[in-house]
Amino acid sequence: MTAHYDARETREQAAREADLFSRLPEVLRAAMAAPAYAERLRGIDPAAVTSRAALAGLPVLRKSELPALHKASAPFGGFVAAAPGSFARLFTSPGPIFEPEGRQADPWRGARALFAAGFRPDDIVLNTFSYHLTPGGFIFDASARALGCAVIPAGPGNTEQQFELIEAYRPVGYSGTPDFLKILLDAATSSGRDVSSIKRALVSGAAFPPSLQAEIKARGIDAYQAFGTADLGLIAFDTEAREGMVVNEDLILEIVKPGTGDPVASGDVGEIVVTSLDPHHPWIRLALGDLTAALPGPSTCGRTNMRIKGWMGRADQTTKVKGMFIRPEQIAEIGKRHSELGRLRLVVTRQGESDAMTLKVETAAASEALHEEIASSLRAVTKLGGAVELVSPGMLPNDGKVIADER
């Protein structure tokens, strides 16, 4: 039994980058056949986008924009050139956002995540993600079948019937949320049902805190986490090293400053932006609104792709101050106006019965003149006055937060 899903997982990172960016121009050409991408990428020469620096020059598409874009131009907002009938399944997620499933094997790229979690061909998998209209159930179903597993399409809920299936088929694997796994185990204990066949799990879709990890482990189940979305499928996943999540193959993952498309410094927390290399349904710099940070070096499990810390919160920190929306993009604009600044954080509080805001700014060049210039920029960009506090470099937390609403 091999330790890795395929040889691509252990290739030199330079070879992986060369492969991804040699394929990207053709994917860009395919994307630009769709009217919305053609407009967004107007003037871009796909042949010139062969590096991370060149990719970073393209505009981001924010997932938060998709519901309005899909409503204006149903079903896919003009971002898919292919006809809806050319796909295998058509889904919807809250928003609504509409997602198609490709007809290729493992369209959501999840087989290697299951493999890393210990699933193997001929395993039986209890899949408790929902199969109703949303893609979750089918993401893990298709991934398990691509690996060669048999799938019980259980969906969530109805624990009594699930116990019947578990006792009859004796699945070795579970896929679903960690919350429902605990519900299933608790209900089995209280009702005397035998679910001991389940030995491993791949969980996603909800927080999996250390306390719950320890409880699941104590019950004899080796559970791993995966990070994914209904748009892209599986993006990154745990391995036996338990040292962050390894980014999936065939994706280009960037981490950018919230509110911008600019890559963060190495190790800094920022927003996840993903480009996929499926020419039938490409995503070009889709900003997910989720925060993470890259980890240095390859995993000790032998997989060489980029590693991330996992989900670290939301990048969409928009808030309202004195009736005016303040967005991360605005804080980023203030930073661009003053090149001598490091991290910025707008702290929103209440003073008496009024909203108040203080812009905390890292700089090694503090002066009264700079203080006044930043205060002027804060007012010009946000249309609101606020205090400015200059702090030394490294004083603000490296957590990706640029707006802290403390009211």
C-alpha cells in the first residue's frame, strides 16, 4: 500500500509551479470565452500570465459578489461559457449561488483527501453530508467512489435508520460534519447500537475543536479535517503529519491582504484566493472570504505542496459606523497612500452614546506630520473622522483582522 495517492503529491515544488503556470494561460483563454470573465479580464494577454506575480495582477472575484451576479445573469453570472446541460449535476447553495458539477471522474478533487485520511479502495463509507439540492453530499460521494470505495448515501439525520445501515453494511469510514458524528456516536451509546465498525472519518463543514477531536479519538475513530467550498470542492486537507493542511493538486492558492488582491508577506494571515485549472468551469482568483496563513516548508508526511494553517476566521469584516459602512478595502486604500506603514487595524468602539473609531498603524517612521497625514487619509477614504494611533512594527496581531468591532 503506497503512502501517497499519486506521485504528483511528492514532486518538487518548482516542478509543480511550472506545471500549474504552464497550464494557466489555456485556462484563462477558456475563462475569457464567458462574457463576465471577458469583461473582467479585458486587455489581459493570457500568454503573459505564467507566474504568481502575473496572476496577482488580475482582479479578484469575491464570493460575496456571486449571489447578485448570479441573479443578474442566471444561472452562473456569465462566468461559465459552457451550457448548463453540459454538466452532470446542477446545485444551489444559500445566497443563492448556483454550482455545476462536471462529468469527469472526481470532479471535486476529493479522492486524495480521503486517501490522506486513511480511506482505501473497497472501503465502505457512510456519507452523511446532505444530498438535497446542495453539492456537499455529492462532493464526498463522488470523491469516495473515485477512490474505489462503496458509499452509503445516508445524508444527515434519521439516526435510527442510519444505525440499521451501519449494523448491516459495517462501514469503516465516515464523511460528514464533526457535529453529526458526535450526535451519531452519542445516540448509539444511549440506545445500545453497534457503530464500532467506523474507524476513520473525514470531517468538514464545521469547527472541529481540539476537545471534540480528543473525544472522537477516544472513541476509536481517527478523524481528519478537510477544507473546501461548494464552488471548488476540496481545497486543502489534513494528513497523518497533523501539521496544517496540504493544498490540493490542480489549484493555485494565494493568500492576500483582506480587501485587496495583493499577496501577504510570507507567514502573514490573509484571505484565501483560489484559481482552478478546469477549463470547462474555471475559477480565476476567487476570493473566498476565509482567512488562513501559509506554513513554511513541506509536510513531514512527504507531500510537498503548500501547507496552510486551516480556517482562521472570516476576511469580510465590513461594519457600520455612524450609519456608514466601513470595509477592509478602505483600510487597504489608506495603507497604499502611505508606503511607510505596516499593518493597519481600525478599532470601532462606543464612547458614551456614540460610535468611535481608532486607526492603529504600525510604522518605524512615527512623526506628528505622519500622524496628521494618516488622519486626513482616514477622513478622506471613510468620510468619517477618527483617532490615529501610531505603534511600533510588530505590535499589531498577525491575525488578518483589519477591522475590529468592539462595540
